[in-house]
Amino acid sequence: QVQLVESGGGLVQPGGSLRLSCLGSGFPFRMYTMAWYRQVPGKEREFVARISTAGITTNYADSVKGRFTISRDKAKNTIYLQMNSLKPEDTAVYYCTAPLLDSWGQGSQVTVSS
């Protein structure tokens, strides 16, 4: 079955960096666009970043553009989200997804606080 497992979250100070990873299994990973979303309690899940199958085309939410970078390693069935210059408003649970499969990971908590 389709599985997506995120890792790499944690507590970081404002201005710091974190890298999230998402390992996919149970589906032909290299054939699917992948994405990151995030959610704060009481709010709807929001789009963060997307990467095409070949890893050439990427899209970002305006709120993270220039600070976050999405990438993928097809040999490892993994996507990454490099997050730099983190702000308190980036605090959320981050989820990876294969949108066409409507499958989601369990989420990884990112907390940005001094």
C-alpha cells in the first residue's frame, strides 16, 4: 500500500534551518508529482511546495518563496524540504503528499520559537 513517512522536524530558533525528508513506498514514486503542505491547529491545510516528476519544475507558496527549497532523490524514493530563515509563523505540522494519489504522511512537527 502507499506509504509516506516524514522525518526531520523539531524545534528551531527564528532564523534557523531544518530539512524535512519524506520517504515514499508502495507506488512508482518517480512517476508522481510530490508536494509539501502544512497545517496549524484550527486552520486548513495549506500548500507549501510542489515538485514535478523529473524534479525540474518547482512551485512555492508566496510565504516561503526564497526561503524553502523542495527537491527529490528518485534513487532513494525521497523528497526533501530545506527550510531556511525560519519564522515563528512557519510553525506547523508539515505533511508530504502525492496529490494524484491523495495519500498523506503522518506529519512532522516544526516549531520555530526562541
